[in-house]
Amino acid sequence: MSKIAVVPGSFDPLTNGHLDIIKRAARVFGDVRVAVMNNSSKNSLFTVEERVALIEEVTAIFPNVKVESSSGLLVDYAKSVEASVIVRGLRAVSDFEYEMQITSMNRFLDESIETFFIMTNNQYSFLSSSIVKEVAKYGGEISGLVPMQVEKALKKKYQIR
Ligand code: ADP
């Protein structure tokens, strides 16, 4: 039986770091669901629909990757798609404490769901959606940091040619 794994996140917007994690998860798990979490406490640049559409476009080449959105608890979403694994990316030590807290809480909520971590590719360890947005906002070069479709969408948002 192929395991269903959820790759959750805000993806505001998707970066090459995220994409690398999704790609590697898709090599290990038979069925990968990218879950765009609608976190009301975060001020997002892209709507959930825009984020889903961008990730769908970029991941269309992977037959075992599906993109969905969820506004509830991650463990509830995982249960609803019968996923037994949550996959998260780890960049630096700074990610560790936050991830540890979330993982412990998710285990408290549902201990049948296991969280797996994939270490970032070195070239993406300093890459985040926030830093990409900051650079894009002021017209800085972001090609190589995000997929082409995301670069286009960011330029459109910030009205940069
Ligand atoms: P969240 O708001 O849930 O942290 P993000 O969109 O920031 O959502 O990140 C989603 C997942 O991708 C997280 O597991 C995060 O650690 C991971 N991630 C983010 N950027 C990178 C990167 N450059 N390399 C590897 N993993 C990353």
C-alpha cells in the first residue's frame, strides 16, 4: 500500500526550497498532498486560491502530487485524506524549536500521524517566502529562488516589469 503524505505550509508564495521538499517527498511517498493552510493569523500576499493555482501549475509534472487547501487543523485535514505522514522541511537550527512545538502538538492531537523531516538542500537554506517577497517588492532579482510562474506572479503583484 502506498503511503499518503501531506506537505503542509503557507506557501505565500512557493519557493524553490518548498518545491525541493515536495519533489523529494514525491520520490518517497506514493501519494503526496500539498496542503495550503489558510492561517488567519498570517497576513498573506497571495490568496489561498492563487497559492493553490500556482503550486498546481508548477507541480503538474509530478503525477503523484495533488494540491489542496485547508482552513482547519492540520491533523483533521490529514485524517480526511487518510494520510499517515506529515512532511516538513528543516532549514536551520532556527526552524527546530518551532517545528518541535508543532510536531509535539500534532502528536498530542493524533498520535497515529507521524511527522517526517527533510533537510533542506544547502542552496536553499536561507530561502524563505518572506525574504523573496521583500526582495521582489523592491525590484530585486529573484530568478533561481522561485519557479518562473511564481516570479511572474510576484512581479504582477508588485507591478514590476
Ligand atoms: P509555515 O507557515 O507552515 O511554516 P511555510 O510556507 O513557511 O509554512 O513552509 C512550509 C514548509 O516548508 C515548512 O516545513 C518549512 O520549514 C519548509 N520550508 C520553507 N522554506 C524552505 C526551504 N528554503 N528549504 C526547505 N524547506 C523549507
